[in-house]
Amino acid sequence: MQQIPTLKRSLSLPLVTFYGIGTILGAGIYVLVGKVAGAAGMHTPVAFLLASLLILPSAFSYAELVARFPRSAGEAIYVQEGLGWPPLSILVGLMIVSLGVLSTATLVHGLVGYLAVFFALPDTAVILAAVLVMGAVVAWGISESVMLATLMTIVEIGGLLLIIWVARDGFAVFPEHAAAMVPGIDGTVWAGVMLGAFIAFYAYIGFEDMVNVAEEVREPSRNLPLAILTAWLVTTLLYLVVSTVCVLVLSPPELAATDAPLALVYQHMTGRAPVVITAISLVSIINGALIQIIMASRVLYGMSRQGWLPELLGRVNAKTHTPLVATALVCAVILLFALWLPLVELAKLTSLITLSVFALVNLALLRVKRRHGTAPGVWRVPYWVPVVGVCCSAGFGAYQTVRMVTG
């Protein structure tokens, strides 16, 4: 009897950590720091810090859940194990796929903005070529895809360090602006900070994608929790420093007016054409999009293996050990959204769906803890962590929904 091809468990702790850092960095700072500055002004670093703190309880909850249930289609599995209602689990899984699609569509818009620094190409042609090439890489193989993502992650970290270095003179004026960077009690100011945090929240999306490659990670119950929390810490530190130097060397309106904010910072501080930082920004954006395609295809695969989606989506190619049909479907839907919605609206919609998923995942962890108790040898968090996660995710999501509806 012929053995059915399966996913290959080949990702080490360093590789999966860089995978997480890459998707988080690629998802935000290179594309959206200017948009956050447009909403939060000089309080942009506070907006990034607030977003990181709002996401932290959910990161801890994901760490425990992936240690308990190291399977593809992570969030859908967690909701099923905790809440026990298949229709809701299927909905969550489809929401996660939609997040991958929307995130990649957002990044492709950023790709168009940075590429325009080099070439004046039709937006549609750039979007089509980028998605097709990234889909081909993901179809190639998980080891090859993640190794490439790791190399690109190292490059994009280097890009952020380069921005910090060329804008280092901005720290000299930090004492003069420190007071202006701390929000007071003015409600109008905090409304801008909250809107900025909502946009910045998108820049932290990515750690949750890591759980969806659990069936391709070595020792996932140990390595994935460590990788999730390391990725959160590294990206938080980088975001705070980069967002601080950006608003110190350029005004928030200047940052908000461009789709390539870090290239503008580089050009302003060096007086040279931003060739290097633009190239690095392109790498970062491609990296983030590549990882999102991997994630979304693995969720479709995992849901198919659970019997929730057609069997065709769960088929793995015997040569590449990747789900080719699921990958092709994800790329097709990405193209539809990338050609349809503008950048900021994509980011806002992505953040809102993510907050909804985070609320359900934290709620699922509470139920899992009550139903299954302590799992011996499994990384775990106190009960109050998912409680805070539910409150933060649901509360922040409701607040921003009201703002979006009321305009």
C-alpha cells in the first residue's frame, strides 16, 4: 500500500524563531510606521508600545496552546478543543486564512510603494508578478522556503539597524522632545494614540502564524513557545527604537505622506538616494508576504485533514511535501484582495479580524484549562493571562469597531 505523503518535520528552534521575527517585521514597520505617525503624531512610540502590551497576553496563551496541541490549523484546533463547536472552529480557521490573504495583500501594496523608488511600473503588473513568484517559492518546499525567509529576516533586521545608525543624531534631541512624546490626559490625544495603536497592532501580527507550522517543527511543544516569546521581545525592542528615531528626525506629517517612510528617513539623514534601505525594505516586505502564504496554505491543509474542508486541499505533493492546491488557492485570493482594497483599510480590517480570533483563542484556553487541567511537562501560563487576553482583544476590537462605524 502506497504511503500518503505528509508534511516534513524539519524546522529547528532558530529557524522557526527567525520565521516568526520575519513575518512580524515584514508585516509592519517597513510599511506602516508612517501611517501610525499620521494618527498618533509624536506619540507614535507609545502607540507601538501599547500595541505590543495588548498582544502580549495572547502571545502567552498561544504558547501554551501550541505546546498542548502542536498541529496545523492551530487556532481552529484550539477553539475546537476548548469550545467544542465545529462550525465555530471552521469559522476561526477561515478567518485565519483570510488574515493571511489580507496581510499579504497589504504587504504587496507596500511592495509597490518601495519599488516605485527604482522603477515606474504598473501596479497591477507588480502585484501579479510578486504573488506568483512567492507562491512558487512556497510550493518549492518548507525547508527551502523557511531558510530563504531566515536569510531575508537577517537582512531586514540589518535594515532597521541601519536606520537606527543613520538617524542616531535624533537621539541627541530626545531630551527636548521627551515631554511631547508622552500623552497627557487629553481625550483627543488618546483617541489618536489608540487609532495609532490599532494600526500598529498590525505590525505585531505574525507570532500567531508560527503555530500553523507546528507539524513541521522539531520538538514543537518546547521550541514553539520559546520561539513565539523571543520573536515578540525582539520585534518590540526594534519597533520602539525605530519609531522613536523616525519621529525625532522627521515630522509625523512628513512620515504619513509617504508609502516608503524608512527610505525617506534614510534620504533625509544621509542626503543620498535611498537605494540600500529601499532594497532592504523590499526584501522585508517579500519575506512577510512569503510567510503569510505559507501560514494560510497550512491552515487550509490542517482543516482539510480534520475533515472540515474538501480533501483536495489536504493533499501533499510527494516530491515537495507541500500542499500545492491549498497554496494555489491562497495566491489566487490574495490577488483578488490586493487589486481591490487600499493599504490602510487592509491593515485595519486585518487587525480587527485578528483581535476577534485572539479573543476566541484566549477563551478557548480558559476552557481547555478547566476541562483538561494541567498537562504534565507542557509549558503553561496562569489563569489570569487568558482572562486579560480576552478583555484586551475584545475591548480594543469593540472600541475600534465603533470608531470605524462612526467614522
